[in-house]
Amino acid sequence: MMQWAIAATWPFGQSAVRVGSRLLDQGMSGLDAVEQAIRAVELDPSVDSVGVGGVPNCEGEVQLDAALMRGQDLAVGAVAGVKGFPNPISIARLVLEKTPHHLLVGEGAERYADAYGLERGPLLTASSLETWRKRREKQAQAEDPSLGGGHDTVGVVALDMNGDIAAGTSTSGLALKLPGRVGDSPLVGSGFYADNAAGAAVGTGCGELIMRGCLSFAIVELMKGGASAQQACEEALNRLICRLEQCLPVRNATEDMTKMAVLAIDQKGNVGAAANHGEFDFAYQTARDRELRIIRARIIA
Ligand code: ASP
């Protein structure tokens, strides 16, 4: 029997870790734990970058991306640009288990969810609408012409009692994004990766940069080569920073559109994390040490 462990991005990942820990402790699979953990965050309207209450795109609509990966067989289920479903992670689960495909987008994903009777529901809240209006005004006045402020992802990595590893993500993506924009979070190898042979990783931050380095795959490959979860996160992120800084100011990032962070777990449940800014905290709990900890990631400076 392995000792379970689970970690989730950002302090709001605490609720994910709490739900996931309980399930892992009951002997449930890492995949179930990650799905249920993410559902808890998706349904929390106070988390303004995931599921209900997530940030709307430039047309005021919330379009969600989510993904799940199973480390036993590298199976993936992902959805992108989904509207009207509070729990896109459960559509991703259906894609993983019931289809021969790995990624469904937009209307196709929504129709598939309807066929399985997944619950529809409103995603906009009074507060997300208000924030959207203010952002649009600012943008129109060209005070802040940039896209993207105020984005995050709940990314969860878990090891279960059978030694199986899983990863999952869910996000509304960048604020004021163009309709149809897809970030790193539903892209296998970029926003998430899980392989029982080494561990799992997830990313959060500017998806357009994370996907340029296929960061999650890079981290898992480094762990496969013998790096610890911490070494792998630092090495993969530093390699991407070194490459990108030749053309972009990505070291010691201060702008939302250049911030990146990664979180990984290894086959023993040890975690690692790194960011190119000083604001990335993650939540972590293990069977060994039952205390839910909030940990600040190492900064790559
Ligand atoms: N990576 C997400 C995206 O680009 C956003 C985030 O995690 O901050 O859609």
C-alpha cells in the first residue's frame, strides 16, 4: 500500500485538497479524487477564475477549459471552450472514459455532456459581471489595453494508495480572451501530464507561454530521468525562461501575461513547485502528515 498524497495550485486549492484527501484516504482512485477535488473549486463562486464565477471572455461569456489524465495508461480527457456547464472536469472525465478521443471543444463537448445528462447551470455571477464591465471600460479607455489580468487555474496532482497517479486542470482562462481562445490547461503535456512511471505535473499562468515549453511533459520527463519533483520543476521552468528571455521579459515576471508557475508530484508523493514570480502558493496534504499545508513555491530568479 502506498501512502496517498495530493496537491493543488493556489490557496483556493485548499478546498480541492480537502475533498481529494478524504477520498484518497477511503481508498478511491487518484482519478476520482482529482475529479471530485476540481469539482469543489468549480462550484465555488468565490473562485473567480474557475467554473461558476469564472472570468468572462471579451463578449461577456464564460468559456471553460478542463482536463484529466490517468497515469496508468496515459489516457486523457479534455474539453475546451465549453459554455453553460459548471463542471467541465466531469465532461473531461466522460471524454476520457467513454470516447475514443482525447479533446472535445465547444458545442461538440456540450452536446456530449447533454447526452450523458450532465448538469447545466449559469456561470456568470453578479460579481464576475461587474468585474467584466470594469475591465471592458478600462480597456475601452485604453488605460489598460492588455488582455488577461486576473486568471488562474486549479491544477491538481495526486498519488493514490495503489500507486496510481493522476492530474487535472480547470480554468476560465484569460480575462477578456477572444471567443474560442484555448489555453494550456486542456492541452496534454502543456497544462498537465501524468505518468505512473515518474509522476505528474500541472501549470498555471499565461497559457500562451506555458504551451511554448510543453512544461508539464518536460517536468515529468525530467523526473523520469531521475530528478526530484522540485528539481524537475525548477529545471523545466528555468530552461523555458532562458529560451524565452531572449525575446520576452519573462524572468522575475511582474506582468500577468508573463507569469508562469508549475506544481509536480513524484511516485512517492513528494511535491515540487516553481514560479517566475513571488506569488505562487499551493496546497498539499499527505497520508503521512495529515496537516493541510499552504506552501510558497521556489522562485526562479
Ligand atoms: N493557464 C491558464 C490559461 O492560460 C490561466 C492561468 O492558469 O492563470 O488559460
